[in-house]
Amino acid sequence: MQFWLGASFVPTDQFTELAKTSERCGIHTLTLSDHIFYADFDSPYPYSKTGAPRWNAETHWPDVWVTIGAMAAVTSTLRFAPNVYVAPARDLFTVAKQVSTAAVLSGDRVTFGVGVGWCKEEFVQTGQDFHTRGRRLDEMIPALRALWAGGTVEHHGVHFDHGPLSISPVPAEPVPFFVGGDSEAALRRAARLGDGWIGNRIYTEERLDAVLADLRRYLKEYGRPGDALQIIAPLAVMPDADAYRRFADKGVTGTMAAPWWLATPEEKAEHGDTLELKIATIERFAEEVIAKM
């Protein structure tokens, strides 16, 4: 079982220390989320009952690839992934260059978590079509893989069209694509094009069983083996090695957690809402869970 750290809403100046702690404590992948700006969104946030986002204008959303570059410079084995990067809100070549550079600088420690996004305003301001975002992501994934393979390539599709060209630097190893989301479209995209799937909510066992069944069915439909995808699912269980083993038996390859969400009253009293609290709870998670797996 891989343990991924979910570091959304973390102040920007804490990421390098979190990365060093994560690597020391056995975290497999550190993730951070992607938004371009904050506004009074008309688009409803799909993961709250009211449709309002769970953050405000002061919440940090550092650039994913700049932050990964900084964290890669102070670590040697820890992997990094956006959870998730709204790739179709950008043009093809901006995405290709940013991810490729981060992969090279990190020594191929980047997993590309991608999703279609929900915030129409971000697409409007970047000049990208919100309504074709799913179809463009479907076309973008193989186009990016071709660009990152190196050499001269061309692409002639519905949404992207370019003649012979190349980019440099390119990764030494293929960048894995992990598709985020649990809508039918997202699960089908993962089964058809992905190397992995990332859940976008905290899953009860019953809900996750339904998602896994759908993924297996779609994999079979697209002619791929049932174990073709890595499965990363935040789980609605108290941190416990036996519980995680049970999910591993179901085919879950990794889970995501932010241990400071479950800080004890004593830890909160000692550290407050600080970097020190995050470090202390990651260390405790490593001792009580990771070391027993």
C-alpha cells in the first residue's frame, strides 16, 4: 500500500519542509491541488452541499510545477503529483513544457494527476473552451505522451493540430497519467487512457466497491487487464494497518491522507495550527501505520 500525502490548503512556505519530512517518514507521493485564482465563482463547487468552495481569497494555491521543482531539489526519492491538475484550462504546449521540465528536474519523480475541472471562470480567463474540456483532455493525453517521448512528432486531431516539432528537455521515463474523478466520464477516461485513478473524495467501503466494480467493467470493455490501473483512494477509515490491508486485498494500491486532520487534542495544544503540527502528525502516522504495513 502506497501512502500519499494530501497537502491541499498548505501555506506555500511549508512545502519544502513537508517534502523532507514525507520522504523521511516513508510517504510515497506528496500531492498538491491546482487552482489559478479565486473569485466570486458562479460555478458551483461540486463537493459541498451548498455549492460554495471550502476556501477563501487568502487560501494559498501555489503553482503546482514551481512548487514541485522546489520540493524535488530537497528530496531524492519522494514522488510528486497534482491532485489534480486542470490540464484543459491550459494550452497543450504550456502543459507539455511545464510537466516535462518538472519530471526532468526531479529525476522522473512526477506522476501527472489530471482532471477536467469544474470552474468555468478559470477556462474563460485562460481562453479555453469549458464545454469541450473532457474531449480536449482525451486528445491531450496521447498528444502529451508523444511530445514527451522525444524526437520530432506531429499531431492532427479535432482540438489540437501541429506539424513536425519537438520539445526539450523530455523525461527519461514515461510520465504516468492518473485520472481524477468518479463520474462515469472520468472513470471511463481512466480505464481507457490512464495508468492510474485518483479518487476525489473520502470513500466509504461501500462507495469504493461500486467505483472499483465500474473501473473493472470499463477496463474489460476497453480490452485492458483488470489490474492495468493503480488505484489511489482516500478512505473513510481511522488510520490502521489492518484496515489498509483489507483495502489492498480489494485492489487498492494507495491511499491519501493528511495526518494533521486527525491531530489529537494534545498535539493541537502543543503545536497549534503550524508546520510543527503537520510534522508531528506525519511522524506519528509513520510510526503507527506505515511501519506496520
